[in-house]
Amino acid sequence: MHVLLTSHGSTGDIVPMIALGRALRDAGHELTFATTPFFKEDIEAAGINFLPLPPYDWGAEEFANAMRTLHRAGTPLRQLHFIYGNARPHIDDNLRILDEYLANADLLVGSYLFPSFRGLADKHGAKFAVVSFCHNMVASQDYPPDPFPALNFLPTGLRRAWNRLWWNVSQGVLDGVMEKELGDGLRRAGLPMQKGFCWNPAPLALVAVSPALMKPANAELPSVFKFTGYLRHQAPDDAEFEKTLQHFTGGERVPVVTFGSVTWDKAQEAMDSFLENWPRDRKIILQAGWANFKVADESDWVLIVKKCSHDQLFRHASVVMHHGGAGTTASALHAGVPQLVAPQIADQNFWASQVQRLGVGLRASPKGWPKQAPRLIHRLTTEPVFAQRARECAAILAQENGPAEAVAALEALVHA
């Protein structure tokens, strides 16, 4: 089959789709990945055809500035308006390019955030699926959406009515945001606005998280949702980078701090505060990330690393402190090391709660983490229960194959 993949956003929205693309290619399917040229090198390095979509001229600085503005938006609802508002100036060109390419495609697979691309697939008689990198918006009458309280003390009927109420409210709000920001562009293209973000986002919604660790137990879920396991893509190990890590660590595991593609106003100031509170007799590795963190003075107790394979980096970690991005959380889970999460935006609070639920780590305050983190990292490295539980979760994940499950589900959708 001929597949068109598309996704928009930061690294965490692109890398899982690269993993899916590689799995589809290895299964013998033709595919193209359509997104902004900023990710062209990574996509083509994975052996996947690339189709450019606007914004064409966004580089690292533009993406970092967008992330800072997203952080300033504050509430999740305002952040959603910002995400879709950023897409609005490019919606006409995006739809035109995808429309032209779909004339020869059997399947369109897009991000969970853009269910309205379904109209393009329907226009060409292609099948449509979305991929979600977080399960916080998988609706069920057996639990409420985050952060509404679960009234488990109520009788079953009342409890389910409560849960349905808040899922329906959440769905109405999300559908309304998409209508406001993207509706005009879809109508100009002669396409309908898809409704039902929470209950029915697509004929198939791949939920790219661990079924064993993340799928809600004993809950009735809409049939469109398929928990596949993580879709993970990592660059090959770098031999020179490995030498650098070995030389710095001396073969010992040390804490690793990464905020990935998240940045915010005064991010460097927060990192400076954290490093001031960090004991100088304990080595630590800091990934620069999109915030481009720096250290004022060269030292033998902190190592700054740039873009790299998290699998390679986390093999040297005693603890991974991060922002709670879906991809970074998954990498730390696969590495089998404890985690400290300092959530900043969007679904990162949810991922912090999942890390706590699994018993593999702790949560720090979004703003107070520079002073809290040294104490919490010490706890994570000295209380064996966290490392033991992290190893148990990694062993479970080693038995799952998210890309293979996703490919099988997509093939079944197309051939149904």
C-alpha cells in the first residue's frame, strides 16, 4: 500500500512517526512523510521519502521561540488555541499539497491533533488513521478526563454519567477550538470540520504507548482506539560520543538532565539556579536542548551534550530529570532508570502523574524545581524501590513491539 504520513509540532510529534514510517517501509509499503523541512534530514536519514510542508523557513530559533510563546500561554486551553492558531496561516497550502499527493495514496496517517484531515482522505477514497502519543484523551465512561475527579464512590450508573458528562464537555471545547482556528481554511478547501475529537477522532486511532503499563484497566474504550506500544526511533550509537561519556562518567552512572524541545522565558536562569544548588562533588550531564542551556564556567563535574540518541545517553544515567514529554518519558522507561519530572506545558503534567503512578519516579514543581531537584534526585538514587520498579517496567516494555502492532492495525484498516 501507498501511505502518506504527516505530523506537525516539536520533535516529540515527529520521531514516533519516523519509527512508524520505518516499520511500514520494512513491511514492504511505499510511503512519504510530509512535514516542515526542519525535520527533513532526520526523515531522510531513516530512509523515508520527504515531502515539504509549510512553514518552509522555520529553523531552530523559530521553533524555540514558538515553544517559549506556548509556555507563556499558560492554561492547556490557551495552549491549544496557540497550536491551532500557528497552523492557521499555513492551512491552505498544507491542505493543497496533501490533497495533490493523496490522489495516489491508499492511506493517510496524521497526528491526533488534526482529525479534520480525514476529509482529505475521504475525498480520494483513502483510509484515514491518527496517531496519539499520549493516552490522556482516550475517552471512556469508566473514568473522567484529566484533571476532573473520579467519583468512584458513586453507583456505577451515576459514576459513568459523570464521566460521560465531562468527556462530552471536553470534546465540545476541543471541537470548538479547532472550528475557530481551522474552520475557515477547511471550508475554503471544500472540506468538512470533523467533530468528535475524544470519542471518535478517526476510523482508527493508534495510541502509541505501552498497553501493559498505560492502557486503563477494566475500562470500556471506543473500538477505534488501538494501544500499540511505543513508536520509538533512535539514531545509531556514536562511537566518539560514547568515548566522551565514558571519560566523563568513569564508568559510573550519573544523573542526566534534559528538557528536550521545551523552552521558556528565563530558562537559562532556572538552570543556573539548579546548578548553583547542585553539589560540586557529584557529576551531572546536561543536555542543551532547544533552550540551548549553557554552563557559565567549564568544570569537571558537569558535561553539556547536544542532540544525541537518548538510548545511548540514558545508558549512563542513574536518574533522568526531564520535562515530561511523551518521548522522553518513554525513553527513560525503556532505559529502566528512575525519573524526576518537572512538567512545563500541555500533557506533561499528565506524564508526571503516570511516572508517579508506576512508582518509577517523582514530580517536581514546574517553577520550584531548581531548588527541589537536588534533594529529589538524591532520594531517587538512594531509595532502591525506584530503580527496582524502573527495571521491572523496562522488562515489560522489552516484550512489546509498537511499530509492528501499528503496521498490522493499519494493514487491517486498508484491507478491511
